[in-house]
Amino acid sequence: MPGNDADDDISSSHAADLESARLKSERDLYRRGGLRSDVGVTQQELENVNAKTVQLVKVLSQVGPDIPEISRKLGQFKESVRYRYKEKILNRGIAVQAAVDHERLGLKRLMLIAEVPEPYKSYAQAIFSAMNELCYVIGFSRTLVGGEEIIHVSAPAQKISEVRDFFLSLKEKGMFSKLEILEFDWRRAVPMKAEFYDFDTGRWDFEWQQGGADDFESATYAPSAPCKFDYVDLLIIKELQMDANRSLKEISDKLGINYNKLAWHHTSHVLARNMISGYSVNWMGTRYDYTLEKVLHRKHRYFVVDIFVRNVNDLESMTLRRNMNRLPFLWSEAGGRNYYAALALPVDNVVEGLQYIGAATSTVRDRVSLYPGDQTEAASFTISYKLYDPASKLWTFNRGELLEKFEKLMVEIKAGATREV
């Protein structure tokens, strides 16, 4: 009825006016100094703003930076969600990236604990970066104390033995002086526990004595079954890993793929088949800038430690996962016959964090190793999409050809030659 339509218009206009006034008040709150108590900002106001950001991050971790969808799920105006996302996430240097389900792509995780002797150690970053396109390396870091290299490999399950043999061959040829290879059935990026984080100050509020609640869903995580995919799917995934904020139109233009085709692949393949398990809100601030071709870090904010526990049984694995998932500082974990956890502890909580780790791993003390990481000597990469052959629709790996390539590189390094890897 005309009268009802008019009432609806008035109601909608009134709601929009109220939301604009509320958003203006929130903007004023930001400008008045955040946490400063001398500028008339009440604690209740601050808590309300932070609570809304926490809600935003929870949904963001599930659906990515899809502002209309976040707005719908939260029942909030798009203008408010967009402003808060920009002000509290992007402007604070927090990147949002797709968290890929590697098992859905038929990939399995290896982690290498290696020592690289001179003269190769000086070229380690360049070598490991090149390995992303050659032999499925997707990340690396150097330990602070012993100088070991922690190398992350995500390789096709059916070629995992070949990949393992390839790295063992590099050790025989002298590229590694020591090498331990650990195998895992799954690896996952851990969603941010935003309820413990203050987005105004960038600080965590966590009671170590009390601990966090049990996260049963995370502690019982199981690997996914492989699904069908193609090269276009991998290209989309790779772009969203780099920066989930880019629109499909931007990705389409960059890749030179018809927009309708790319959008169909994104919806019907990537999303429908759960190739992306969620979205990482990178609170630690470490990311690889593909434009500058360098790793960017927030220095002296976090103390990163890699935890390895070898040869765990089901009960030990479940206990470790339960203990680690109580912490908001768990960055990633992997499981199977071995267990792995990466923790990023705020620098002012290092002692408490190490005490917690000691207690949490006390029953497997004889099989646990801790490696404090040097984030200035670390990088993460996208999936090794160039190793997928679109014609055969298979992942590729030519061990013999690669060994020849690296043998030649090692000879040149020894000879003092400078060469781009």
C-alpha cells in the first residue's frame, strides 16, 4: 500500500540518519585520541568500538573482506563496516590473506630443519625463494640461536617421496650439512582470537594464570579430502593469498582472464569446493611485498618460536593441540605422526609463554624441540602454482633435472660467481 511504502521510506531514512550520526560519533572518538583518558573518551565507549571490531574480524576470518556479506551477517550498515575495516585493520598495517586448504589441492606438508654451510649460507634466502617455483617450498625462517633453517614444503602427496629424496640428495652434495625431514598429514592457519586483542593499542589482554577456553573445533581438526581443481583455480588462489582485498575485476585484469570466466571459477570451484579454508588476519604484521619483492616486518613486537614434537600418538597429539589452541598467540599448527606449532608471543610475555610451553609439552619432553625464529630472515610464499601442468592436469616434479640445476648452482657459488638464482 502507498501509505506503508511511505512509512518504510521514512523508517529507512531515519535508520540511515541514526547510523550516520553513530558513525560520526565513532570517527570523533578515533580523532579524540583512542585510549587517552585526558580527552574525554570513556572506557565504555572504547570497549563498544573494540567489541564491534572483534565481531568484524570474526566474520572477516570466515568470508574474507566481502563488506556487503559482513554487513549482512552482522546486521550493520555497510558504511560502518567499511569504515571500521579500513580504520582498524588496513590502516593498522594488518594484511588479510586467503588461507588455502592445501590438502584439498592434493598437497602434503614437509618441514625441513637444516643447517646450511658456507658459502651457501650467504645465498640461502635467494635459493629458498627460487625453490618456491622449482620444488614446492612455500616458506622459510632462520633460528635465532643455532642458525638452522626451517623450510616449509607443500608438495603433491603422490610425489612426496621424490621430493624428500631430492632434498636428501642436496644434503649428500653438500648444500646442507645437517638435515631432518618431518612429515605431516595436515597444516592449518589459525584464525585470530580477536577477543583478546585491543585494536586501538595493538596489544593483547590475556590472563596466563586463567588461560583461554578449550577450542574443541580446532583441537579436533582433521585433514580434508582432495578435490578437483584446474589452473585457473590455482591462479585465483595465488592472488587471494597475496592480497584478499583485491576485487575479482582487478584479478581478472591482472591475469588477463575473462571476468565472467574468472568469477565462475571463483564461485563454483574455489569457494564451492572449499579450497580456501578461511582468511588470515595477519596480526603479527609479517608479509611479503610482491611489488617491492621483499619481506616486511614489524620489528621487536613478537617473539616467534617453532615447536616440533616427534612421533606422537593420538592421545599426545590431541593433548598438545588442546593446550596450544587455548592460546591466542598460536599462529599455525600441523599434525600427523609429528606435531608442529608456531607461536608468536608478545615480547613482554615471553617468559610466561615459555613457561606455558614447558608445562604444555612436559609429557613429551624427550621428543620436543624449540626453535626461536629470526623474522628478519623469514619469508612466506604462495602455493607453487607454476609446478602444475594444465595439459595433464597434474602436479609435476623432475628430480633429475632439478639436481642438475642445483649442482651447477653450487659449483658457481663455490667458484665465487654471482648469479641470479
